[in-house]
Amino acid sequence: MNERQKARQAPVKRILLGQLLLTLVLGSCALVFDPITALSISLGGIVCFLPNVYFAWRLFAVRGARSSRDIAKAFYKGEAGKLVLTVVLFALVFSQIKPLNVVALFIGFVAVQMMNWVVPLVRRGPSTGS
């Protein structure tokens, strides 16, 4: 892997690491309130995190692709797989986990999803304006 490929992957790795850490922190903090809430928040984070890992894996599997068609195909396959995986994981959680705090599940999911926007902003820093 050359330096250019590593540089492109670094922000994605930071986002995924941030998502994983946030999942662990939110779940741990929620233990103070209730174990069911903690589990639900953690599962929401996992339902968000795992499909994002799949998407990143699919996207970066096309190393050295010169064709924009190959890159676009990898992107669409990754996004479709991410959507299917998200639906399957939510279905598994709703069917297999009882009792479940649904509000906490979605709070965990949305909070971890927001890391896609927060990490790049924090990394870049405030805009200086021109």
C-alpha cells in the first residue's frame, strides 16, 4: 500500500475508531442508569458501526483502480451492503433482544452515526474563512 492510499484511509479509520469508542463510552455511561438502557445504547452503536466497517472494507478493496467505473461500482456495492446489513442487524436486535429500550437503541444509533460528521470537523478544526 502506498502513501497516497494510506492517506485516503486515515480519515475513515479515525471515524470508525471514533464510532467504536463512542459506542463503548455511551454504553458504559448508561450502566449508571439501567443495564437494559446500556445494552440498548450499545446495540444501537453496533448496528451503526458494523455496516460502516463493511462499507469501508468494500470501498478500499479496489486498490489501484484507475477506472472511475470500478470505483463507483465498489461504492454502490458497499452502500447497498451497508443498507442491507443495517436492516438485518435492526431486525435481529428487535427479534432477539428482550427487554429492549427502543429509544435508547435509536439514541445509540444516531449518536454513533453523527461521528461521520463530527470527526472530520474536529480533525479539520474551525474554519478560518477567506
